[in-house]
Amino acid sequence: MSEIFKGFLSSAAMFISVYGFTKIIFSTQKNRKTIYNIIAAIIIITLYTAVFLKFNGTVKTILLCFLFMETFKYFTNISISKAIVSSILFYVLLIIPDVVTLLATIHIFGLTKEQCYETIAGGIISNLSVSLLMILVTYLLKKPLRKLISINISSDKRIIIISIITFIFVAIFFYKFAIGYRLDENVILYIIAMIAFGATLFSLLKQKVDNEIIAKKYDELLNLMKNYESDIEEQRTLIHETRNELSTIRCKIKDKENEDKIIKYIDSVMGDKVSSNMSKLSKFAYLPSNGLKGFFYYKFTEAERKGINVSINISKQIENSFLGKLDTKNFKDLTRIIGVYVDNAIEASSTSIEKKLGIEIYLIKDSIDIIISNTYANTIDEEKMGHERYSTKGKNRGHGLLLVKRILNDNKMISSKNERTDKLYIQKIKISNNKKEKDQY
């Protein structure tokens, strides 16, 4: 009975580290009544105890990893794939507090490894020490661990099967590592094997995630092209209708129809044209065909999908301006700057009540002014704008503005400034003629 009681306490200590890992790493916790969580904890600890007392070797390692996985799934809203990867991560990280505890015992208390394994390993104090150290290690490595766990792992069955196979091999090598260390054997090979299997799994997952990101981009591009083709067709229909209506007016004039009737007909046609769904392409007619037209069209479509009311005003003078003659570097810098500002404007306006976004482009003397204005809901600290990790969108979201700041520091042609009213955040970009030094706002 005392052995079962000691095993239960040791398992409780192990559960503390698993639960600590769950609270530190996972952002989504399941909301249950405390009594249910206590009952679940007792059941899980009992299962840990049964595994500790009844099994040994690789089987014990695999069963414990399976229980860790189920613990993660019970307390969080993660998928089975993420639970598998998390259990592998947890068990690999468990090597660190295990080895630290063993070395501390040997060097502080002067015991041999054999004495440690025979008298201390698996005991209540040992397991509690390992658990507390594991929580410390998890806390210190929480940022990279959260990044790994946050990867959108696919539910593809092949990925899950490969994860399970990798998990089994890691468990086997973990056990071999423990036995080899106890018998003074060379354990470097086992460590390399565990790292290799883990790296292979994460490489596979990363490749899968990258493929899904690329597929999503192509899907968005396909939708954009469908919208583009639809707008082209609408434009053709509009032109065809206009030609027919002009022919009708021509015939009415030729037939010397009553002037009032002709004017009435023209007014009715003009009314129909104003009320019809005018093509979005006409809004970008004066932009050069160097990529900017398609770029703004894409952003316009993205804003529309989010229910934002976009107003666009592009001066006719832009059509033959130097904007269409920018070299590769300046064009790339400009699109990156506009991309960051427009993305920020779309996100800010989508969370506001009014949901308005304005884009204006004018040619003023030897420079082009691009003005991006949007409604916003958040408080803006202008002194921090453009600094590392600051954004109105929240923590760790200001990298785009930092990129813009670096580009502006290195570019002699483009400058920028921002203004703010009670309802609008306004971002102005000035592009000076490339034959001259840029004008600072």
C-alpha cells in the first residue's frame, strides 16, 4: 500500500509539470467547473500511477506520452496533431531537468549514479524537483515553444501517422538514453537521434504549413482574377450598352424627333448609368500599368470583403507622370510602404464603427502625394509609431511600421508623415521626382 501511495504522490508531482506546461504554453484553455478539473486531475494522476507501477522501458515511455497528450487535449482546445507534437516536445524537454537533478544529486550529496537510480530516482522528492525544474525550463523557453505550438498543423492523416511514428522512435531513444547514461555508455548517439527525429518532424510540418500558405495565396489570386474578369465583362457590357444608346440618340436626332423628348431620353440614360454598379476598374484608370493598378485593385477587393467603404480619388495628371517610370528599387520600396500603410488602414477601419478608408493620389509640381486615411477605434500613441513591436493592432504587431521606417531612412526619393483627427488617421507619402533630392514633409 505504501508503494502505491508513494507512486501516487510521485505521479501528482509529474502532473504538476504537465499542467504547468499546459498553462504556460497554450493560450486557449477549456472553461470547466473547478470540481470537474479536480476529478479529471485525480483520474489522470491515477493513470500515471498505474503506468509507473505496472510498466517499464519503452512501453512505459509511450504510455506516459499518450497520457500527456490526452492531458493536453482535456485542458485545452488543441487538435490531436498539436497534442502529439506537444507531448513529444514535453518528453524531449524532460531530459533537461532529469539530467540537472541527477548531476546536482551526484555533486552536492556525493552519491554515485547507481545510488541515485536505486534510492532517489522515481521518488517523491526527485519527481517534485524534476517537475518544478520542468516548469522553470518551460517558462524560460515559452516564446519559442509557443511559436512551435502555434503553427497551424494540418489534420492530414499522413502527417498524423508520421507524427506518431516519430513520437514512438523518440520515446525509444529517450529510454535508451536513460539506460545508457545509467550504465556509463555513450549516450551522444541517442541524443543526436532524438534531435534528428524531432527536427525531421518539424521540418515536415513546416513544409506542410508553407505549402498551405502558398495554396491560400494562389486561391486569393484566383478569386482576384475571377473578380477582375467579372469587372472586365461588366465594362464590356457597359460599353456595348452605351454604344447602342448613342446610336438610338443619333437616330432620334436624324429623325428630327422633338427636342424635349430627346433630352428626356438622354436624362433617363444618364440616370441609369449613375445608378448602375459602375466598374471598380474605372477608379484606377489613371494609375500606370506597372503593377500599381493591380496592386491597388487587390487591396480594394480585400477591403471590400471586410465590409469597408472605400473612396478613391486619383488625379488625371498621374496617368503620364513619373510614377510609371520608377526604377525597380524605388518601385519595390514604394509598394512595400503602401502595402504596410494600406494593410494597417484596412485592419484599423475594419474594427471601427464607420468602416471607412480613403485613397487619394495627386501630382503637385515635381512630386506625387499619396494620402491614405481611415477611421479607427484604438487609441494611437504617435510617439511610439514606427518603433519595434508597437502597433495600434496590439502586442508584437508593429514590425511592418519598423520596416517602413528603415526603408524611408535609406530611400532618397520617398518621405512620409502622419496626422490624426478625432475620427481619422491620415498617412501621407510624398514621392519626389527621381532627378531631385526628396522633399521632407
